[in-house]
Amino acid sequence: MKKLVILSGAGISAESGISTFRDAGGLWDKYPVMQVASIEGYEANPELVINFYNERRKQLLNVQPNQGHILCAELEKYFDVTVVTQNVDNLHERAGSHHIIHLHGELTKVCSSYNPNDPRYIRELKPEEFEVKMGDKAGDGSQLRPFIVWFGEAVPEIETAVNYVEKADIFVIIGTSMNVYPAASLLYYVPSNADVYLIDPKDVSINTQRPITHIKKGAGEGMKELLQSLVFSR
Ligand code: OAD
């Protein structure tokens, strides 16, 4: 089976009703990014940041995977698929994808404030625990914090992602503005003979000379077209 790697971003979840970050009216218009998504912001006002992610986490209970996520899972019938996502929601999982690498953490998990990547203290929350409070403690006695990779923090999963991207036969970029590193740099690890697709309704500025097939559509329609050209028209 050919190896297909998907790099997804907020745009794939937009059709489920989750805001993107950098589009007009996106999350970073409403909340100053460095206040709610940086380690400095967390240190300055942990309660504000914990509450921001409580809201995002609770939103998961009211949204469903859309056709874009579902077709990513469907691709597993035809390819050896790895989903590398910048999204912290769980919609790829819920749509049935089996191999997902979360570069920027997961909303449904919490961890230690001393060392967010200490596996002993990373824990999946049950829906009834979705509201994290000041004073809730991780196993090491530190404040329980969202398991999210903030600006200013390491991205430990990037190496695992690179290992898969380096072996890709097909690389699909969907719903990301390619503004955030190291996620955006994954494109540079794609083998030169692999086919690269981009699914996004807008132009995305990507710094590369290599050919990229742009399917200029939203996630659901775009994935349908991709499947059509990769699978059904061969
Ligand atoms: P952005 O908000 O930067 O980009 C979203 C992309 O999705 C844009 O290129 C849109 O054109 C596209 N888009 C919008 N609607 C779409 C649709 N219906 N179908 C397909 N694409 C659509 O989001 P990301 O690139 O994911 O990190 O942002 C990367 C990281 O920046 C996030 O993981 C987050 C943020 O700060 C952290 O919080 C650490």
C-alpha cells in the first residue's frame, strides 16, 4: 500500500463549526494569541488560560466530525494513512482515523505544569471532568494544565511526524495557513518524487518550488475531489 500523510489544520474542522485562528473573525481576533496560547500567557494568568481551554473542550461535546474528517478515515481503505494534525480537537479520532499524530496537543488531555510532557501525569479527561479548575492538581502536585503545546514550548511529536513524512508517497495539506513552525516545515521532508496536494478554499502562501496540486475547495468537497482523483479515476 502506498503511504499517504495528511497534514491538517484548523480549516478541516471549520465545517464542524470550530473557528479557525487566522481567518477574519478567527479565534486570534477575539483572544490575544500570546495571552491564551503562550507559556508566558499561562504563567501570567493561568486561570484565564485554563478557562479558555475549558470552553474549547466543552465545545467538543456539541460538534461532530464532517465529511473532510470522514474521508480522511475512508482513505485508509486504499492507503497506509498517517494524519499529522495541528488541531487539538478529537474530530479525526471520532471520524475513525487510526493513526493520528497531534503536534499541538489534545484538548481532552491534561498534564503537569512542571513538565507537560512527563507521561506519568498526562491524563485523558472524561466528559464530566471537562471543566478544569484552579487548584486541581496533577500527580506531581502542580496545577493541572491543558495538554496543549503553546508558543514558546517544544513540539515533541515533530520527530515522529518527520519519520512518517520522509517516507510519504503522497502528502496532503488541508486547512492550514502554513504559518506555524515546525509544523509547516514538514513539507520540506516530503520526498521529491511524492505527489503533494493542497486542499484550501483560499490561496496559501507556501515557500516551495515543487509542484503542488491545489484543490481550491473547502475540506469536505476538497477531500471528495481528492479521493476521486487518487482512487476512483485510476
Ligand atoms: P489557521 O487559522 O492559521 O489557518 C486555517 C486555514 O484553513 C486557512 O488557510 C483557511 O483558508 C483554511 N480554511 C478555512 N475554511 C476552510 C474550510 N472550510 N476547508 C478547508 N480549509 C479551510 O489555522 P492553522 O494553520 O491550523 O496552534 O493554525 C496553526 C496553529 O496556529 C494552530 O494549531 C494553533 C494556532 O496558533 C496553537 O494554538 C499552538
